[in-house]
Amino acid sequence: MLLTCQAGFESLLERELTAAGAAVLEKGPGWVRTGEAAFRESLAFAHLELKSPMEVRGESVNALAQRIADFLLASLKGERIEAAWPNLWLGPAELVGLGRRMGSVQDACGEILRKRLSRVAKLAVPDLPRGAGAARGLFVFFADFGRAWVTRDAWVHGPRRMADDDLAPSRSYLKVEEAYVVLGREPAPNETVCDLGAAPGGWSYSAAKRGARVVAMDNGPLKGGALDHPQIEHRREDAFRFAPAAGASFDWLFCDMVEEPHHVLQHIVDPWLARGWCRHFVVNLKFGRVDPVALLAELRAPESPLVRHAANVRIVHLYHDREEFTVVGDVMVENR
């Protein structure tokens, strides 16, 4: 199994795998290879799992392209391709010039496929399916200029690069947009959102542009598209002191604050989930000053509020995350 992650976090993915009992065979910028079976949603740092990849080596562009094309053509025998299929080529951006090399190999491989199976080639799309789950197509990961790993099967964990919005007040907008993909749900028109620590308003704006009604809690100012938005009520209050009125609740809890993660868990996540003050949640937990792998173990422990009060929980290090986890899930029905 070859697993990809955000570059610079491969050592944390390795530690997470080791903690799960997996043997790591090797690693490089943005990737780790292990001999273990699929982990699916249980990993936080993994973005994509390449199942049983075959190693391909070649000194030239044409040699690599031919070997990858041969692998694909052989695997297609007896298989009918009637719909769009993912054709994804990846590699460490840190290796200067690798992108050009990879693009040349991809072009040469595509030309071989077009000559042999034109109809199948036309159905290829350079993107992953939205959300988490199994995917079948062609997945190629370049470890360096003359070495690649290739497979037809992958497990998508959900993280992906999102499109920006010129009206979004901050980069954090991209995180919540990506979180919707992982959760498989997003705020709907007339749903209610409480955004704790909202300023400058990226998450509030994201929900409001979908027609949700947002209460944005922060003493700081809102900016950009969140400022004076008709769907956003800005309350200059302490997010840690806020609680819904008796008998009231929100459809969504948003929380992205630069606070110690245990403080957020104790004073926001636990009461909001235990008392059923929301139905769905997207919470960021900063791990810059704590051991992230130890924090993961705490979040997954039986006494964690995420285990006791929530369902469909995903703890993910997103493409747009830095030193933080994004936690998404649904509050248990009996708590609402």
C-alpha cells in the first residue's frame, strides 16, 4: 500500500501507521509505503491509498510511458469502461522539474492509449471522485524521475484542493469547503449555523452563500463577503460563554479558533454534543503545541465526546489544513 499525505507531514503519517501496528517500508516527500492492508477512514493524515501498486522504472520518458501503458492495457482486458474514470498522476512538488517529467510521461502514455483504445481514452478525467470511498481508474505516483508506482485501485480519504472565492474573507474558507467533501454534507438553505470564533468570517460566508442563516460569534470584525451579509448575524460575544437559549439548537456548529485543543474539546465540543445543541459539526483543533498522534488517540478513546456523543466522525488533516485537524460528524439522535 502506498499512501499520500500533505508534504511535510509524512513522518506523522508514519507514526500514525506505526501506532496502528503497520510496518512502514519507505517514505518520501508526501508519501509513505507500507505492506499492510487498507486502513480506509481510520487514518487522519492519509489523503489517498494506492492499493497493491506495481513499481515501474525507466530511464527515459518513452520507457516509463510504455511500461505504464502496458500495465493499464493488460489490466483492461475483459473490463468494459462505459463511464468517466479517474486518470490521476501525482508526485512530490518538492522535486524540482519532476512535474515537467511527469507531464511528458503522461502525454506519451495518453498517446499510446489513444491509438489502442480511443473510446476509453476519451473517458479519462484528471480528477478524483468527490468524497471518500473506493475508486477505480489509473493512479500513478512518481517517487522520483525514473521510478513510479502504478495501480488501478485506490481509496480516497476525501482531502482535495478547493477553488477559492474572491469574496471569501480568509484562507480558512477553503478548509470548511473541503470539510463538506469529507463529511458528505453541507449547509442547506434556511438551515442554521453557529460559527464560534468566526472572524474574519470565512466559514460564516461559506454557509451564508448556500442560503443558511448564520450567527457569527466573535469580538473581532467580519470582512469581505461576510461583512454585512444579510444571512449573517454578527454578535460581538465570547464564543466560550455562548449557549443556545433553552430548548433551542442549531443545525450546524462551526468552530475554528486558535486555542489549545483540550480547551476547545472541554468547553465547546463536549457541551455542544452532549446537550444536542447542533445536528452536524465542523471543528478545527490546532496541534502545533501538542503531540498530534497522542491527540488522535485521545479523540478516539472511549471517553472522548466524539465517541460518546457523535456518529459518522472523521478526523482528517485536510489539504488546506496546517498544524491542525478538522473534525466533522453528526450528533447522536438521542442527544438532540
